[in-house]
Amino acid sequence: MQIQPRQNLLSIWQSVARHCYPDGAWDWGERGGFSSVADAERLLCLLYPATEAPAFRLDAPDTTQPDVERSLKAIGDATEIPESLVKVLTEFMDKHQAADTPTFAGGHYFTALNPDQELTKEQRDLGVVDAYSLSVTLCLATLGFLKVYQSQTERPSTLKLIDRLRDATSGRLTAAMVSLLRSFTVDVYEVGSPQGQALCRLIGQGNTPDRTVLQRFQERFKALRAVIRESVVLGVDVEEQLGNENRLFECGWAWGLVKDAPEVETSESIGEQPSGVARGVPYLYFTVVALDGIQDLFSDRTLVLGLLNQEQQKLADALRLRWTITQQYWSGIARFDDDRWPLEDIPWRTTGQQLESEYFSLSVAAILVQDLVRRRATDEDLTRTVGVMERLAERGRITSSTTRSDPAVLLHNPGVALPLQSDTLTGPAMCWTMTDFSGQLLKRTVQLCSLSRNVAAHDRLLRLAEQTLDHLWTRRITEGDGVGLWDNVHAAYPGSPARPGPLSWSITERVTECLVAAQQLYTQAPIRSPETGALARALLSEASHLLGTEQMEQPAPIAKSMEGAELKGIEADLRRARSLLDTQPGTSCALTLSVLSRLDALARARAAGRQGA
């Protein structure tokens, strides 16, 4: 199916509004208020397109487009929609706050590693990196929304609520940023340790001696190791261990606040900073999630609207340093061997948790994509990454058929279970399950497509994005609760077990985010092919010459004559073709070919007239 971001986003909005406003008022559902992750995802399905895609703006009622208003008619008209969002966002901030401290509970997204056991309330109330990252995105979207909407309403009660919501949102944003800082970790270990051996096998691909791997590791990450040691603002006590170059290291985000992570000094009032319980081991999944949220802090929109105060800007700078370090590290690991990237050896094997899955390959590819976007990668790197994405889609049975009892289906249902390591938790062992393989693949494919300036690679990526969206669209719920939303995995994989429980706001938010990215993709100028540009120039040169010849041969046309009108039309089309030469060479070719055809018709008519005379 064609991506059609506008039509598909409006369809999702209509389904979200119908589900969340069953009787004209917002309904959080049975699990509302228990998981800040799920509640934030639900709100972002509406707020993210409204703040990232100009055509979907809701903060200025006079400019709300008719089809946008119709898709949200369950909420109200163009004036009532933003007012309702302000109230719902205020409810969210109130629900996820204890006293003066914002909370980031994982809630029902946390599950027991042993399905026969039940987690305690204290375990479900723990903060998680997903919640911190989503809160950054949601809070920035909310602050930008309020900045515009405040000037569009004069109702005293609404203005008062906006002031209250702005303060709560700013406080939650600061708390989320502080939590992300305290969840960052650097794990240093010996080559002979289980982690060291796993990393050596991974980047040495099983055929390189450990000594050689260590030497190449030292050379490749010498500068990055120095940056981490010298960057006191990292707040990670690893300087002494990193000083030993005979040790390997990893960096990224743990699943939650790291045990013994020091409190972050801030002048902002964010309440008590809870103690960390997560083991200081980076997780690929949570690292990708953190990187996605952090980049919103220095997006063009955040900078232009001035959404961060001075204290938040300091925190954002510290997070950006971690963001850069982490991207460089994992991008270097993914491309460690120029001849054959470790990333191309699918599936990826994690070092800290000793797990392997296509999902982890996709996570590393996601970081590599972010790094490629950041440094405007070469065509070679881009083409190799496209190949990895295509292989992942095939292995994940998105672009290929399933077999009987196909293990690849487990990527989607029940998903990949990730044990959450902790040395201090009391209660059953916890895990986090990732079911968004298809959504992540679509997101990274669209990102790569936006980056690609190579016609062949762009075409492959666009085709892969369309196939992945087609797969995801098949998984929409068609009956019962949540019609038009996600996730009915059974529709795409009939052999998989039916998934009980409520709809998945995680998958729904991922698809929404992908469609916003696709909307932005289509606002870019099309790729300019050098070959097409050369052809367009040659055609223009010939057309210009023939037009001059025709104007010399033709007698002076009578005013408003057919000949005069035709020549003027040809001149106008030729000017248009010339103006598009550098931006749309293909369109320039099409216009010029039409001009050449019309000039030939005039020449033939003139020749026929001479023969008749």
C-alpha cells in the first residue's frame, strides 16, 4: 500500500478519538493511571502529529483544517479540541505525581520473568527509561502546544489551567531529564570475563584472536575513551577503570535509575530523587529509547520556540554529550570490521544479558541510522545499512512468508522478553517485553529514506517502508474494543496465539510516529539524478534553439491569433522547465518533451503549407 501519511494519520485520529471519547469525555480505561508509559503513548498519538506536522495543528482553532476537525469530531469542534486536550494533559500530570515528585511508573508493562508469579505494587511503581524518554517528548510537545494556544483563547478559566499545566509540565520535563542522566551507565570489564568474551566473539566474528580484537578496540575507541574519562559531567565513576586500556567497555542506558547513581544538582523543584535499583549494565533497547527522546531536546522546534529554561538547557547539554558518545560507540561497534560489519552477522548477541535476537540487530541498526543521519553518511554506509534492513524484514517475516511453527513469529507475539537486572529488588524477577519489531523497522526505514540521496537506495527503502506499513495495517483491530488501532497480530500471523488484553498503545504510537516522519519525508525535495539533470539540460538546449528558429520562420502573428497564443504557451512552459532544472529534473524533462512535440507540430504544419503553395 502507498504510505499516504495524511489519510492514514486522519484515520488513526478518528479511531483514537472514538475510543478515548466514547461518551464525549476522555476515558483513560481500566489501566489508566497505572502506567505512565501507556498513558503518555496514548496522548502522543494525538499530540505528536499536532505539534510536528503543520497540517495537523490544533493549537490555533482558526487555522484547523476541515478534514482534521472532522476526524476529531468525537472530541468537539476546532475551538473545543485544544481546550479538551489541556484538561486531559492536566489530568495526566496529576495522575503521575506523588506529592511534589513526578512519577514514571512502568506499571503493567513490567511483568514477572516467571509467568506463575506476580509482581508487587512497589515493583510496578518503579521508574523506567521508556517513561523518562516518552515524558521528554510529551512535555516538549505540550509546552510548544501551550505556547501557541495561550494566545488563541481569552477564557480566564482556560488561561489559569494553561498556567498550571505549564508549570507541571516543565517540572516533569526536568525530572525526566534528571532521571535519564541517572540512568546512563558505562560498564567496564576484563577481556577474559563473560562480557569480554562475548564482545570479542561479536566484533571479532569468531575468527580473530582476543589480543588482536583488543588492540583494534583500543585504536578505534581511544578518543572516545578519553572523552568519557575527561567529561566529569557524566557523573559516572569509571575514570580509574577506563584508564586501563586492557579493559573493554560499553556505554548506554540501563533499564532504570542505576544503583548508587548520584543525585543530580538542579535549582528546579522536582521533589525527591529516588534511589536507583537497576544494575549498571547498558541495554540496547533502552539505549535506543533514550536516544530517541533526547534528540527532541535539541530539535529545531525546541530551539525556535525556546521551550527550555536555563537550568533545563544545562541538563540538555549534559544529555547531548551522552547522546553523542553513545551513538559514536555503538556505530563503531556495528561497523567494527570494514570488510564485514558485525551488524551484518544476524542475529546480534548482547554481552550483558547474553541474549541473541533479530530485535537486537534492529536496535543496533537503529543507533547506526541515527548516527548516519547525524554525520550525513556516505553512500556506501547507507547502501550496506539498507541491505541489513531488508534482511531483517525478511527474517522477521514481514516481507516473506511464514512456515509452520515459524520461530520468527515469536518476534511479534509474544515478543522478545528482556530480563531486568537488579541486585537490590525484593520480589519476583522482572522482565520487559518488546513487541514493536515491525514498528521499529518502519521507523528506521523512513529515517533512512529521508537521509538517502541515492536513487536506487531510496527506491529500495521506500518499497520496504510500504511493505512494512502494509504488514502493520493488516494488524489493525477490526472489531471490539479499539477498532482501527493496534495490535491484532493474529491477523498477520494466523498460526500465532491470540493475544489477550487491551489494545497496544505502544504499537499505535509507533505507527503514528512513523507516519509523521513519512509526512516530513514527502516535504523534502525529490532526489535529483545527475543523469536526468544532464538529459534535461540537453533537451532544454534543443528546445530553446528550435523555439528561436520557429520564431524566425513564423510571420509576425496577429494579436490574439492561435499561432501567437501557442508560441506564448511554449515560452511559458520552457521558462517553467528551466526553473525546475535543478530541483526537479524529471519534471523539467517532461515539460521540455511536450514543448519539443508542439514545436515539431508547428514545423510540420509550416512545411505542409509550403508544399501546398
